Amino acid sequence: EAAIHYKRFHNRLATHSNPLVKTLSSIVIPGNPPRRLKRNWCRDMLT
């Protein structure tokens, strides 16, 4: 049920008349690329 609510909310933002609100509807925050955590895994030590 939460997923359905979020999808409806997201679709409303995408069709909003205010351009600032439209930018909120993007899935990824603009200018904030997803980063991987810098971890040293055991398999990385083997190479």
C-alpha cells in the first residue's frame, strides 16, 4: 500500500505546474550522484 501511495504522489509531482516542484519528482537528487562506500573487502585484498 505504501508503494502505491508513493507512486501516486510521485506522478502528481511530475505533472505539477510549478517547475520547482517538477524537479522534486526526479528519482535521483540532481547533482548528488550515488556513491559506493569505500570498503576494503577480502576479495579485493586477494588481487
